[in-house]
Amino acid sequence: MAQVNEYANIVKRIIREYGAVKPSVGDIRVETVCDDAQGHYELVYSGWSRSTRVHGPVLHHDGKVWVEHDGTSPGVVDDLLAAGIPAEHVVLAFQPPNVRPHTGFATG
């Protein structure tokens, strides 16, 4: 359980860091959700990029860390690994389920 709590602290820190930076393209709001009572942590983008609606999670943690979008450089996945979360606890959700077993990360 201590390991899960430590992952939550890492994810909260990374979510807050990314949440402090507004995307450079579009009129996008960055939302951070940190619910300690339920153990759920999320970074969400919401708004418009030209005529396209943007709304959805970038990263969320609910036992494993699900990366829904990694459009930053060097990348949120790199930050998670560098902070000590092992690849087997990170799901590259932006990859199709049939590809995930070949990524070296968790499958789901």
C-alpha cells in the first residue's frame, strides 16, 4: 500500500507541474483533479483548438498510471519513469490494446 501511496504523490506532483502550463496551441483550459478520498488523480485538457473541440484526460491514476496523451517534450511518460514509477505500472492508453503488450509498459 505504501507503494501505491508513493505513486499517488508522484502523480499529483507531475499533474500539478503540467497543470501549471497552458498549452501553446488553441484556447485550452488545463484542469487538475486530485481526489485523495477516492484515490483518483487526473490532468484534463478542455477547450478549443481552431474549430476542433478538445476535452479529455492526459493522465490519470487509479491504481495504475494511465497516459492518455503524451504530446509534450520530453514527455510525461519520461517524467513518470524518472520519478520512480516502473514501466509495469504505466499504461500507454493512447496505444491500441493489441499493441500494448509490445511496448514494455503495462497492458491495462
